[in-house]
Amino acid sequence: MPTPPLRPRNYSSIQGIDYLETSPSYEEFRNRYLEPNLPVVIGPDLTKHWRARQQWVCPETGKPNFAGLREQLCEEEGQPVSILVPVADCQIKEFTDQKRSTMDLREFLEQWELNSKQNQPSRIYLKDFHFLKTFPWYHAYETPDIFRDDWMNEFWTRRLDMDDDYRFVYCGGDNTFTPFHADVYRSYSWSANICGIKKWTFFPPDQEHLYCDKLNNMVYDIENVNPVQFPNFHKAKRFTTYQQPGQTVFVPSGWWHQVHNIGDTISINHNWCNGSNLDLLLGSICSDLEEVERSIDHLKESMDENEWIKICQRLLLLNSGWDWSTLWDMCNTIRNRVIYQVKVSSCIRKECDNNNGNDIDNDNDNRIDEQNGEVENLSLFATFKRDDHLDFKRSTPIFEPPLISQQPPLELTLRRLNEALDFIRSDKAANWFLRHVKGISL
């Protein structure tokens, strides 16, 4: 398998995690944090206008507004409704994660409130809750402009084969936590605290060899590490920051981290990706595939080449949640949208040049953004059908594409997409799988 080219990133000179009191411009955020792949904490101005910040928190105590949450989310016209939510038991480890189950939202809130009133630590943590899918009408928050260039949610909310997204709400009491991990697909994430405090411990990339034992088991809880099993973990470079209410943390691609809740905590999180970390996603899927191939290498001689490719892709999808067709479809979908935006902006620029004979001013930049914001989904995503032609009813609200001012230069994005698609196309196994199993024309 060819190795994807990774852009150089330097983590050796990092001394700590930046804090910005006010939200940076998109250009500043991209240059200082997205491209170099560095974490940052942003002050509460970014979230102060959100409905969640205004209605989910008691202004007197700073704690969750339990009664208000039950009334707004667990009742319809004064009658209780049952909403099942995913929860994790923070005291039971199951494989490499916490034990997962579902629970009624009202029951969870009542138990959480009881623990809070008695100043008791919690063990049940509501996490990975697809809030927008469950409450599409609620409008709890708005995605900040600096995070709008989000290919994962732009693509996943338009998929034909599933109704899904990567937009979550987390709710937990004191001492709940998320174990040591790096985010899915080596995506970015952003996490906005509605209330409570989160202790984040970050580990820069390229230290993974310090996290695993002789059998390649990874550290589960950084606060309870067996030094005999993991003799080198103490050597890993790390940074700790405490996220206050209203603040937002940007988690870069491939940074391992662990998160502990201090007090009653609610947060809103997105996983996302774009051209700035596309090379890292390519590296991640190649690494996942190599791991699958190693795990069943003893079966390879009993299969022909094409059967081996199909089995590996099937296991890759089961284990990691994606295969070559997932990444290909996402890149192609975004590429179609970017090409459309290039054509729209080019037409407007020509019109302005003809009218003025001058460079485009701010008003014309706004016209480009406005026109791109009005593009219909069918025009942007020619490979996808409208919802009324789907085989299922979509519950998850569509994540709208970014305006031109909320993303890098379109030509740069196109170049990075084309490089990724060319890399996938050049891999013999990926090429065969996409053409002969998925029926994709390359």
C-alpha cells in the first residue's frame, strides 16, 4: 500500500495551550491553529448568544437548569415523552471504552439532579447524544464561523444510506470522564462548555509508541496507569488546561487526550474535518487498513486477491466506521460543491469587472457569499437525491456548506481534494474495490 504524503508539522517547540479571550478571525484561526494542527481555548464571547447558554443554566448557581431541561426536552404540551439517550458507566470498562447503554432522558436528569443536590460524584455520563437529530426544531446553538468548513457533517447529513451526523451533546456530573483516546478518523473536534469545568490533558502526536504495551493495548485512564504494563508512558509530553463555562476548546487532529468533568457539566461537540487535515485522514485510513490486514494475515493464502480486498474493506468498515468508498464519496461531494462555488464566484467577479473595471470590493465579496449561501442542495450535491426520493425519512438537519469567507481559498481546497482522490485512485486495491464492488466510475 502506498503511503500518503503528510504535510510537515512541528510540535517540538510547543510550550502550552493558547487562550484567546475573543474569537479570532477565520484567517487567524486557520493560520495559527488549523494548518499547524495546534489546540486553542477561546473565551465565552463565542457562545454567549446561544439558547443553550441562556436557558440550560441557572444564572444564580451556574448549575444545570434541571427543571427547565425536563420541561423543554421531556414534555410535549405538558405531557411527558420518552426520549432514549446514550449513556456510559464511568466505573465499568468494556474493551477499550466505558460500558454503554441507553436511558430515558427524564430519568437521567432526575438521577443527575439528585446526585448534584447531595454533592455526590456521578458515574453515568450522557455522551455522543445526537441532539439535533432528536430535537431538530430546538436551535440550541449555532456553529461558529471559524468551524463552518466542516466536511464530515456537510457530507454525513446528505448521505443516502444513513441518517447521521457528528454533532453531539454531553452531560455529566462531577468525576465523569472520557477515557484516553484520539478522535474518530483523526478528525478535529470542537467542544463548547455550557456549564461546569472540564480538565483536558493533551498529548501531541507522534508519541503513540509510549502509550501501548507489548501486546499493543493502549492506556485507558491516564490517572490510573500501571507502570509495569506501560513503562514508558511517563515520558510522554502532555499539556493540561481547565475549560471554564462558556469557553470553547479546539482539539486538533491526532492529539490524544482525556477529559474529566469537574462539577455538573454540559457541553456541545462536533467532530469535523476539511482540507487542512485531509492528509491526516488519509494516513488514518491507511493505518486502520494495515491493522486489519495484519489481524487476518493468516487467512490471506486461503483467498484470492479480490476476495481478500473485499474482506479487508468489510472489516475496516465494521471496525473503524469507514472504507475507501466513504472517504472517496466525501471528497467527491465536497469537490462538487467547491467547483460550483468557483463557478459562481467567477461569474460574479466577471460581472463586477464589466460594471466597474475595478477590483471587487467588500460589497461584492458579500454578494458572492450570499449567492453561495442560497445554492440548492441538488445543485451542490449532484450525486445525491432529494429527501423525498430517499428510502428513509431524514431526521437530522442538513449542515449547510460554508460561505467563501469561512473557508480557505477555493483553489487550495480543490488542489488538496484532487491530491487525495488521485492517491486513492492510484492504490491498486482501492481502485479495484471502488470500481468493481461499489460501481464507482473513477
